[in-house]
Amino acid sequence: MDLDEYYHSKHGAIQEAYHVFIKSGLSLFKNTSLSILEVGFGTGLNALVTRIESKKLALDVRYTGVEAYPISPKELEQLNYIAELRAENFQEEFLKMHECPWEEQVVFDNAFTLYKQQKNFVDITDENMFNLVYFDAFGARVQPELWTTTIFMKMFKALKSGGFLVTYAAKGSVRRAMQEVGFIVERLPGPPGKREMLRARKPAMI
């Protein structure tokens, strides 16, 4: 799929991934088990940094990545995340993330399981499954249909009570769509190049 959009911020994919998904999302959890849904598996960067940081936080992660248009082997070869992260110990695991089968639970070890699903985001039907959602879809400028109440209702249903959704987006229309389906939404300082980002929480059931 040829979209006129960066996979990640031109200000630095790794910086953005750490700020939005690790600092504002994953770091909310420590010494526990959790299930993560990534909407937009893309280059696998978010899964990689989650794997790296989950070890430091003593987390047992079940990671589901949804992607309609997987990157090609040629595109994978062009990525230099391992070198930039100085994470040579994770080189084989990063390749495994891309080469392992879709639609199968793949166990990396007793602290990380990956389940890739190749489908459109509108086809997500999970309910009360996840503690955390990484919403990393292409921007509203090129795919406005992914930032609507229809999609955010699916995210709301997919989350467990008290779960969080984090995204680099900060548009007022996105925040209002989240609030309309029941999320409690907060603005947070954004990654480099962006003033704000959003974090949404599904209210805990009384």
C-alpha cells in the first residue's frame, strides 16, 4: 500500500516510540502480566522496544499486533533500529517478529508472546482482552476513517476495565471521538516535534 505518510515521525521513529508507547503507556505497569494490542504493527518498532523494556519492568507480555499491509522483506532490510538502539542482543528476535507466521501465537520465552493478525482495523472484534492499546495507525490526514467513533468504540470494547490507550495524535476531533465512546482522555506533552499527545482510559467498573 502506497500512502503519502511516514511510518513514524520524521523527528525520530525511536524517540517517538519511546515517548508515546513506553513512557506514556508501558511504564504504567510493573511486575505484572499484561496484554497489549497494537493497532498498526508496521515496522515492528513498537513491539521491539516493548520487548526490550518489558524485561526491565519485569513484565509478562502477550502482544497482539494488527496490520493490514505488512512490510516487505526489502523494507525490513532497510531498517536500522537494532544499530540505533544498540540492541544487538535482540537482532534475532526482531527478525523473528517479522518472519514468524501470522495468525499464530508465537512464544519467545515465558515473558513474551507475539500474535500477529493480518486484517483491517475495522475487523477487530476482541472484547475485554487488553490492558493497553498502542494506537499507531496512519494519521487522520491520509486515513481519516481510522480516527472515528466507530474505531474507538472497538478499542473501548477491546480494553479491560481500567485499561489505557495511547497515541501520538492530539487533534481535537480525535479527542472528542474518544470521549464520545466513553474514554476519559488526557492531553500529555508530545514527543519531539509534537506539542501534545493523547492518553485515554476506560473507566474502571464499580
